[in-house]
Amino acid sequence: MTRKQRKNLTRIIISAVLMVVLHFIPVTGLFRFALYLVPYLIIGYDIILKALKGIKNRQVFDENFLMTVATVGAIAIALIDEGDYVEAIAVMLFYQVGELFQSYAVGKSRKNISALMDIRPDYANIEVDGNLEQVDPDEVEIGTVIVVQPGEKVPIDGIVTEGVSSLNTGALTGESLPREVKEGDEVLSGCINMTGVIKIRTTKDFGESTVSKILDLVENASSRKSKSEDFISKFAKIYTPIVCYSALALAVLPPVINLILQNTANWGDWIYRALTFLIISCPCALVVSVPLTFFAGIGGASKQGVLIKGSNYMETLSKSKIVVFDKTGTLTRGVFEVNGVHHNELEDKELIEIAALAESASSHPISKSLQSAYGKEIDRSRVSDIQEISGNGVLAKVDGKEVAIGNGKLMDRLGIEYHDCHSVGTIVHIAINGAYAGHIVISDVVKETSKEAIAAMKKSGISKTVMLTGDAEKVASQVAKELGIDEYKAELLPADKVSRVEELLSEKSEKAKLVFVGDGINDAPVLSRADIGIAMGAMGSDAAIEAADVVLMDDDPKKIAKAIKISRKCLGIVYQNIAFALIVKLVCLVLGAFGITNMWAAIFADVGVTVIAVLNAIRALRA
Amino acid sequence: MKKTYKIEVDCANCANLMEDATKKTEGVASAVVNFMTQKMIVEFEEGADVKAVMKNVLKACKKVEPDCEIEL
């Protein structure tokens, strides 16, 4: 509890005790009034002050004003009729209990969230003359070697130069499995080093590092307001004055009509009903719980590695019906891997070994995938006379044998007969000493979770999935079929993607929202064109972070379904709270107007509803 | 120019009110109040006197939410 909360709790206790004690003191008249005024002022002075300030600042109609008018009115009635002061004090008392509870609950959930996002590293360790020195991470220059001990946060992005360890990437990705790192691996700042001491050569400034970017994003998560929030704040602006005037009418009209009809006016009775009406109508439950739900929802999502930039995006995301994907890097890993070896005379491994050796001098992605398939250190001394034929392939001598490796054109050029392949992907033909030795198929690999992700989306009510790619028709159709995607368009240029998304936007109905998911490379225009742009694993690309509305911290497509689910849950809670609060209040208002409820019931209708709504709102935290 | 201030505010809606009030203050180009992290990020217009502007911001915020605090 904060100091303010403790103070309020003390006030509540003191005034409650005083109220009980006063009940047993037999005094009457003005003296009794004066005595009861003490607990009332103890519990309500700040509300009254706020109401007065509101009037001064021309912001008259708020809950402080409602409470003040209602309680002052109740006290006035009690003073005239020599009645019960307890009601007025109880109204203030319960109102304060409600406020205290709410501020405690909100503070607690807020702390939960900010603790999760507390990934800012305070220092970096630099080795100076064999001793570790802590410095401000802002002052570390690119290329400096920093030391990260077990239990410490990695302060700056870089590459491991020494040591082995496992890193907890939970704060960045929501992933609970630790990631093993060794020399040569890239590490992102914000991870927590768990087991061993590692040395890292920094590759970025602190300000450009992942951790700074994430914090920036979270802290700037602009409170772009959702329609429901707008609705509530507009609603409160109109609603409160209407309620006040209705209460005034309720207090004045019936007695006046009674007078005209020459009945007894019953002023006290009607004023009491009007005051009850005022208390019930206090819109706190809505005004407090709706924004709180969005905050909790956004917080809960960031805990899962889903950063949503504002509550309006939360709302749009919950209405998504069409999901459009970029292929490479989003559904597939965007890394080329050896997928098969065909028509080979030699063992698969041997052929790959020869291919990797022959291609060892090339920096082409194909050569990299061959080398990673080979998986061992390349012994350069086994290769000689490397000759690269641009657009065709490579000729080289491996272990004294003449090796030709490349596409069909190279084989044609050398006059070697070859088998074409029916498989999808890039085909690398190999000839040894002028004789065809088979071919290797290299293709992009679908992410393990892609299929599951598409199924999860379908299950959560996404009606159409579309894949857009610049890749060949054959590749696209195979991936789409494998993953169960409804529609695909292949061989698109980046500009075609925008126009295709525009077509989809114009085809769909206004209510169904379109989501575009990309890995952030070349996707910025489409990301901003779609109703919601989701960038995944985009920590490296500033343009994507800028353009996207939702950023997934890792590149697991399952997170897309998760994000949609979180947003639906959050909006569900918002609607529940709005409906619940309005219905309870409406019923109580009608009952109050007819004099069926009293002020006690009214205060429970107000505070009780608020407390339940706040508890419901906090549910959004647990995504 | 952007500056971040620590704030103290109790309810999410009050944070929204503070943000609106800050945005309307002269010399402020844009403002974001983050209820969760209890921070206010203010972007000032060029050539604005930051200290004077923040004084007005505090005043405006106190008007909509007397309980709020901004650490200047």
C-alpha cells in the first residue's frame, strides 16, 4: 500500500468507529448534528474539496459532485427531520472503501506489468586491467567487449566472443525455454544470462539495441483511444448532466404536482429519492473499468511477447476476419536448407561434402546452405582452381577431381546430360570429371508452428487466410497446400502486394478487419495499408516497427493467433462491464425513482458494481 | 524535443484526462501519458521554454485531476 492508501484506510476506520460510537450517545438537536459532522468530514473532506474545485474550474459534473450533493442533501434532510445521519456518512464511507479497493487493485496490477517490463539494464561490465568495471551502457562504444555474469542482463546487442551459457529470453519473447549460446552467436540485449560468464563484442549502441527499442515502444504505446473508450468518455460527459437534471426534476416536480393537486407535497420523501437516484447513477464503474481493461490487456499481451501499440488496435484486432501473410520469413524460415539429394551415384553425404567444398569460396546463400548441411569445418586445402561462372555456377578441383556445380545452364554449357527435378526449390546439379553425379534440392523451410498457427486462427473465427509472395508459383502452391491456406498469389513485386491487399480490402465488408503479417523486410507499405499490420521478429527493422500496429517480439506465427485471442478476450471484458454496469444501474434507477430502494442499496449498487467491474477488468492481465 | 517525466496518477481515466489537458497546453506538440509505467512523455514545440511549458502542464493537469503529481 502506498502512503496515500494507508492514510485513506485510517480515515475509513476512524470515521467508521466514530459512527458506531455516536450511535450510542444520546444527544439531540444541533449538538447531535455537530457530532455527526465530525466523521462525515473526516471521511468526505477531500471529495467535497474536489467537487468545489470542479465547480471553480467549470468541470462541474463528476462523481465528486454527485457524492457531495447526495450526502449534503441527506444530511440536510436528517437535520430538518431530526432523522438519521448515518446514511450520509455511510455513503461516503463505502464510496471511499470502493476507491481504496480500486486504487489498490489497479496499483497492484500495474506493478505486475511494469515489473515484467523492467528489462532496462543499469550497467555494463568492462574489463580494465583484469578488473571488471561497471559503466553506463550509454557510454559503451560499438566493438567494445563487455562481460556478462550469470544473473545479469545483457545490456547491449552483440556477438559472443568467449564463453558458453544459456540465456533466458523471456522478457523479449515470452518464451520460457532458455536459449543456448556459444562463441560466435548473436545475443540480444534484454536477455538474462543464466549459467556461465560470457564476453560479448557489442555490435550496436545502447540506444539502438533491442532492449532500448522495446522499452521505447512500450513506454510510447500511445493511448490512441479505442472507440469503446471514446464512447465511455463521451457518454460520461452527457450522462452525468442528464442524471443531475433528472434528479432535480425528481426532487421538484412530483411535490409541485402534489401541491397543485392539493395533496401533501412530501418534499423530504422526494428529495431523498432524488439523492438515491444520484448515488446510483455515478458512472465510476464504466469510467474506471473500461480504460483499465485496455491497459491490462495491453500489459498482458506484452508479457506474451505481443506489443500492441494502442487500445484502438486492440479493438480492431479483435474484429479481424481476414489474415494476409507474407511467405518468406513469416510462414517459412527464410533460410534455405538442403531438402533432398537425387539421382546421385555417390552417398548423399559425400555429394554434399564435395558441393560444399567446391562452393566454399562463394558467399551466395546457396553456398551457405550447402556448408551448413555439410556441418563440418571446410578444409580449404582440398579445393583449388576455383572458377566462378556468373549466373551459372562454379568450376573447381576438389581432391584432384574436376567438379562442376551449378544450374542447368552450366550443365548445358559443359555438354553434360542432366536430370531435371520435379521438386520445388533451387536445383544444384553436380558433375564430377565430366560425368553427371546428381543434384541437390535447396528450398526454404516452412516453420514448424506455421500449420498449427493457421489451424488455430481458423478455429478462433478467421474466415479467410491469404498468402502473398514474390516466390515462384510452384513453391507458393506447395506451401499454401501444406499449411491449409485458402488463397495465395505468387510472383508478386512489393508494389503488387499493396495493390492485392487493397483489392482484398475493397472486397470485404466494413466490419471484417484485414490483418497483414510480415517479417518487416520490404513490408512497411503493406503493413501500414492494412487495417492492422503485424510485424514479427521485427526487432531488427526500424521501418517495420514504425509502420506496424502490433509487433511480435519473436517470429513464431502461433503468436498471431494468440494476439487475436488476447484482443477478443479484452474486448469481451469491456462489453461485459459496460452491459453489466448499465443494466444494474438502470434497474436501480427505476427502483430508486419509485422509492423502492433506499440509500444503502444505492451505495451498494454503485460501489459493488465498480468493484466487480474492476476485478473483471484485471482478468485481462492474464492473457 | 522529447522529455519523459515521472508522474503519479491513480486511475486510468484520470491519466487520459491528463493527456488531453497536456496536449492542449501551449508549447506542447504532442503528449503521451502511460498509466502503466506512470510516465508522461511530452514532445515540445520548437523553441518552447520547457520549464515554463511544464509549469502550465502541471497546472492544467491539476485542474482535471487534483490528485496527480508530475515530477519536474
